[in-house]
Amino acid sequence: MLPVDASPLQVGTALPLGATWRAGTVTSTFAQRAPVVGGVNFAVRAPAATALWLTVYDARAMVVGCWPFPGRDGEVFHAFLPAPQGRPGLEYTVATASEGPALVEPYARRVVDAEGAPRAKVVVPPPTLATDRRPATPWSETVIHELHVKGYTQLHPAVPIAWRGKYLGLTVPAVLEHLQRLGVTAVELLPVQCFRTEEFLRAKGLVNYWGYNPLAWFAPAEQYAVEDPVVEFRDMVRALHAAGIEVILDVVFNHTCEGGAGGPVLSWRGLDDAATYRHLPHEPGRYDDLSGCGNTVDLSNAATRQLVLDCLHWWSDVMGVDGFRFDLAPILGRGNHGFSVDHPFFVALRADPSLAFVKWIAEPWDLGPGGYQLGHFPLGWAEWNDRYRDILRGFWRGDVQHDPALLGQFAERIAGSADLFRHAGRQPWASVNFIAAHDGYTLRDLVSYETRHNLANLEGNHDGHAHNLSWHCGVEGLTEEVTVLARRSRQQRNFLMSLFLSLGTPMLLGGDEGGRTQQGNNNAYCQDNALSWVNWEQQDPALVAFTATLARLRRERPWLRRDRYFKGAGRGGRDKDIAWLHPAGREMHSADWSSGLCVLGLLWSAMDGGRDLLWLINPTAQATDFQLPGRARDAPWELLLDSAGESAWPISTEPPFSLQAQHSLLLERSAHS
């Protein structure tokens, strides 16, 4: 280690924050000028520190120098390290004392050895290429596929072995073509911000697979790269954009990997604990834990809020990301008096000329008081609609037979959840509709298990949701019983039809299009193995084709993806834009919704020509006669899709028409004159 008096550091500049490479240049005008020396400028905010030290490392992670920052402007320490020592690829940490803990500064663009002794690495930002055109898909046309970067391609046979489970795996043509076939317009990636495994998982020999435990918000996770995560992440985005697919990141700004009292000191806690985290009002030394992870990020603090905004700019402006899904999003809007849509963070987003136009998605709940905020986020935001998920799960497992109110609730969710979102100018796309997501059962497991099977997590099967609204269709778990397998296949298709025919933004969990299973584990956050990965060799090709057909129908029928709510009214004497039908073939009356009726139909009238659509729905265990609507002069109904999976055939309008148990049909006909 070099002595302090041999420090090569010079006074730097307080902005921009982080480590910034400055290339050397030579200028010449009328008078000859000396060359400007290249190097790296370091600027780190540490308001409570009396001094700040920079440590640099060689390629073997050995310390080659440790020197105090020579400059300070207010809360920011700064230093300039000239070339050749100051260079791209240089590894470094900072500390508030010469022998203090090594810290990753919060603006680090790359972090190595995140699970051991993390060090930041100087990065040259990739250029934004003019040829990289963003898809800019309107919200009303958006179809989201939630997936894990590693899990989606780790077992894909068409992906080169070196690229499997990596960012580059998502650039392979076979993967892109599969996404396009499904009608996917945006992939929503589970966290790729540099993260770290919790100590309690390490002690059990497990890892944090999902990634909801951030160490460095700006840095793409190193484990998904072959060599350079920044370059390869950018290449992945470019390839997805070229395929017409946007990239949405699941980001974690509600807590960090430093945890609660006794947690590791790795970054924020060592540099500005007071501003970064919320503390209990009358106990300043104790964290206010609204995340369930030990700490809560405080975006009411201006410096912390600016850090998050700068991070969003980095991912959007430089890395090409098109949108963000915020984990435990009410924390973003929490102040001293709870959640508010007028929180300074939301105000800053609306006022930002570039961030205002990316996609914002909220997970609208946290663990604090008043933490359930579904439907309460600002104009311009979409939200994960768990009420949609739960009502559709209960409806299709047959709960409507003993809960008559569920029929109307089902209709409300299918029609866009206007009761939740139709205010302040919000549109139907604000509801992100989903049946399954990373947290919980896969779609196949939803119809195969009634109890969680999480023993592999080594928590005594006590972790994960206990209330899943699932139904095993007759047998728990694996079976070869033909009737049970047929019922499960039909139920998966019932759910998929519901998802793609609902007004709102559909989100499909990666692998559900082909029947992926986690063998009943509904909390596979620590399972980085075949339990969590998509097994492409075991995908059901018929189910994939069914999903692709639904996506195509949604694209071809504009009223399925309209950006305004249905009015249930006609125009110029024509049929209503949407009508709910009684099995007798007539429109539902108000009394029907509370009568104990369980079977119904949904008619979309082609008000501007084209073809009418009719969806018949029977979640019960009994077949039911249904009178198909129509008049003698009308064209006959033809089958488009059957949740039993059979091919299309003509449907007779002559009664009685029997709608089979746990069954749904999609019919169409030419619009009548």
C-alpha cells in the first residue's frame, strides 16, 4: 500500500456523482495548449463523514492504494485519479476511515464479487445508438411477459451453452420468435439490479434467486453476464427492441440488502444512514420496517429521491429500458402521514421531461399502515391488480356456486375493473391483469395443488402464501388419471381465455404458456435450479399454440384492447358494445346478478362491421343449456376456441345447446345487417 503522502489524487469536481471516466484530449487554438490528462473523477456524498478514503485494487482484488479524498464541496467528497492509474475497469471502494469497512458507493455502475467482498468498477457508459429504435408500444396494445433472465433460457436447447441463463440468452432468434408468437410486446424482468443473498439463506446453503435484495441500484447483476454486464445488458435490450419488444425492469427501491439492526454495512448505511432509511420518529436509532426486510428507503429525503431519479435515468436514457415495475410501491409515496399521490417523488416523475414517458407499474401494497393502495396511484401509472387474480381464481374453481356476489365481481374484472380505476382520467390499461406471477403458484400448479409444497426452502413449509384459491382438480400433485389431467388442461385454458379477453393489460408468467410447474412450490425465491427454470423440453405445444391464438385474436379485435371503458350502450339503434347474457339467451337483468346464477355469456357486438364475438362461461361442475342469441336472418355462430382444446366446428343455434362443466367457448359470426 502506498503511503498517504504519496497520494496521486487531485481535487476533482462534485458533479456528476459516482466514478466518471474522462478521456484525455489535446486542444489547439491560436496559442499552443497542454494536453488535458485523462483519468477518473470520483464524487461521493457522505454528509456525516469528516473524511472519505478511496481504495483501489488490482486485477487480483489486491489493494494497491488507499488515499483520502482531497476535495469537498458541502456534502460531497471528490477526487481525480489521473491515468494510467485512473482508467476504465479500475476496481475501487470508499470508506469513512482509513481502516473502516469498504463501501460500494451508491452510483456504482458495475459491482464485482457481490456475494463476497463487493467492489465497484469504473465503467464507460455505452453509446446510445440512433439505430436502436424503441418500440414505444401504446399501453392499450401492451402484452407483458414476466420472466427471470436466468430461468427463461437456462434450459433452452437453441441457446448456446455459454449464453444460457445470461442476458445474451434473450437475444437468440428462437427465444425472440417464441415471444413474438405469443404476442408479447414487453418483457418484465425480475430484478437485475446487483443484489446479494441474505445471511440466513447462506447459512442453509441456499441463494436469493429472485433478486429482491439490492446492493447497487445502477449496476446490472454480474451473474447474468458472460463478460461485461453493462455491454451485454445493452445488447439484450437492443435485440428485444429490434423484435418489437419493450423491456420493463422490476426495480427495488423500497429496501436494500443492508437489512435491519445488525445487518451488513456495505454502502448506504456507511455513507448516509440518516437520509437513506426511515427511522421510527421517537426512536431515531431504530429502522421503520415497512418492507419486511429490515429497513425502508426514505424517498421523502431530497438526496435519496434524487439518487433514485438519477438511477431511473441511467436505466432508461443510457441502458434503453422502457419501463419500471416498482416492488412494494406505496413506500415510494410514503411521508410522515402515510401514502400520498402528491408525494414529491410522484411530482418529480410527472415533471421530468424524459421519465414522464416511460411505463410505470406499481405493486400497490407494502407492509405498513394503510399499505394496500390498489387503484390509488397517480394518473399515468398502471398497477398489478391482485383483486383480478383472486376473483378469477375463485370463480373458476367454482366458488360462485356458494358465493353469488362472485358473479358480478367476475364481470367487473373482465370489463376492466372500472370500480377501481375509472377516476381522475385513468384508463382500462391501468389494471395489469394476471392469474399467476413469480410470487405464488404457476398456472399449472394452480390447477394441480391445493396446499403449498415448499419443503425445499428449508422453512418447515411455513413460508409462502397459505391462501391460494387453488384447486387440484381431484388429485393433489402428479397423477396419470386421465379425467383429472383433462380437467386441469381445460382449467388452464379457461384462465388463459379470461386473461386475454379481459379489458386491461394482460401479464403472462414466463412458462405458463406451456404448462411450467414448480411442483407445488409457491415461494421459489431461493430455488436457483430446475424447479424454477423453464423446461423447454416439457412444454405443452398445444397449450403454447392455444396461447398464441388468443394473443392473435386480441391483436385482431380492437375492442378487446380498447383504451376506454365499455358503456354497455348502443349507437344509432345498433346493439350494445358489450352485453352480459343469461343462459336463456337474453341480456342479464339486475336481479340475475344476485339470484345464484353461475353461468353466463359475454357478447361483444362489432359496432363498426366485422364479426361479433360471444364468450360462453361455465365454472360449475354441471353442464348447462344455453340459448345462443340471434335471429333467423343472422349468420350462424362458429367456434373459434374451446377450452377443451378441440378444433373449430360449426355450432347449431337450435336449442338446446349444452355448455359442458368447467368449460368456456369463444364463438364468432358475421355482424348481422
